[in-house]
Amino acid sequence: MSGVLKSREALLVAVIAALLAVIASRFPSFVTPGNLARVLNDTAPLIILAVGQALVILTRCIDLSVAANLALTGMVCAMLNVAMPGLPVAAILALAMTMGACLGALNGLLVWKLSIPPIVVTLGTMTIFRGLIFVISDGTWINAHQMSPAFTGFPRTVILGLPVLAWIALAVAALFLLVVARAPLGRAFYAVGGNPHAAVYAGLNVGRTQFWAFVISGTLAGLTGYLWVARYSIAYVDIAGGFELEVVAACVIGGISIAGGAGTVLGAVLGALFLGIVKNALPVVGISPFWQLAISGSAIVIAVAFNARARRAKGRIILRRAEAAP
């Protein structure tokens, strides 16, 4: 029981509950079911991306291109909808996920086959993807009146009190909770991140495992690209600019160790929910939403320090300096 109480997930649940209680004491309408459903819907893109990022970080990598992947895929989907307004949403979803997976696979191949540090690879591809958006769109915006009702309506459709966007985020979280807990690939993520050398002796291909983590992250980024553009009914060059910072913050707040091999998908989801509640509460309490980036950056530093302290081995020096022989 004490281990459960000390877990990052239990701590985050307690912090989220306390935060909601403090907000409710001054603004009771914030915790009504309808508003909490809107908060969950607003946080859904962050939840989806945080799940993918968590898998990458578990393997001792990082994907800083997720927001650019989202933006490029979203722009392509919007342009395709303008050119072919009758194309079914299912086909657009399949295209978005396939394109996102290919962009993620590019990251994975560069890390795996060329042994380039992940942070360098994804910083480079982030810039490339953003540049491609400008090239294919010529810097023009695609607005709501240019998109078909079916394209923009899918993520907004309400089922059992929640929009489809929120249901997709919950389904993604549930799916990868099972994958990480039960599937061999999920156990491989932990093994590779925890000790790559031991993983090799256990018969695991470290590079291939990291590759699949990037593919999954890219697939989820592509899915989020369509959902983002359709929900907000706009596509432009700087979609989700800086959003990768919030994604990383959600993971480290949730207990995903930057050193790899430690943390859970549930923790990443709770970290995303924490940031989502903070972001939605800022205007309510009279604080500018522009503080969100500062809060996210501070949260990363604090969470990484907390994780490092928690992982530090406890012990004492037991060796003494030997006295010189007479």
C-alpha cells in the first residue's frame, strides 16, 4: 500500500484533485460535468501526443518533431479536403496516420541506421517539416469556409456527452496502457531504455525497438494533425507552434524518466491532464494564458529534478581509507 501511495500516478491524482478543489472554492462552475468535459476535449491532443512521446522517451530517445509532424499532416489533410471535399473522413484518417507514421519512421531510421543522437535528428526534421508546410501551402491559410462540414464535424460529434476527439484520446490511452503492460514490444521499450547493453544480450535489437517507438509517436502525431485542424477549422504554417514543449512536460510531470526505462503511460496521461487543467484555469483565475509556456518549462525542470532525486541510490560510504602499513 505504501508503494502505491508513493507512486507518481497517485501523487498526480492527489495534486489534480487538490487543484480542482482550490479552483472550485472560488469558481464552482469550473468543476461542473459540462466544463470538465470541455477541459478533457481541450486536452485530448496533448494526451494523444504524450502517449506517443512517452514510448519514445522510455527507449532513451526524444521526439521534438511531433508538433511539426502534426502541423504538416494537418495542412496536407486540409488541402486534400479543399481539393476533394467528398473524400470520406475514414480515408483522411488513414492518410493522416500513414503520413505521420512515415515521418516518424524517418526519425527512427536516422537514429537507428546512422546512429545520430535523437535530439539532433528530431530538431532537424522539426525544421524540415515546418519548411515543407510553407512550400506546399505557399504560406496561405485554409479557413473554415473552405473545409467541408463532414471534415470539421467528425471530431466535434458528441457521443454520450463527450466529443469524438475526447473519446479517441481515451481510446489511445487505453490501447497503449495494454500494449506497454502486456505486449512484448512494450516490455522491450522498458528493457532498451533501462539497460541497452543488457537488452542486446537478451536478444533485443535496440535500434529497431527505438524505430518502432518513433513510428508509433509519428502515427499518433499524424492522427492528431487531422483532429487538430478539423476541430479548430483552420490550417496554417505555425499550427501548434511550441506544442512539443508541452508534450515533453506532460511526460516528465507524469514520471517518465528522461534517462529512459522508467515511467508509465498512465503517468503521461495524468501529466497531460494536469497541464490541461492549469491551462484552462489560468483565464478563470485572471492569469494570462501566455504564462502557459513559462509554467510548462518550469514544470519540466522541477519534474526532472524530482525524478533524478527519486532515482538516486540511497546508501552510505562503507569503505574507509586504509592505514599505511608501518
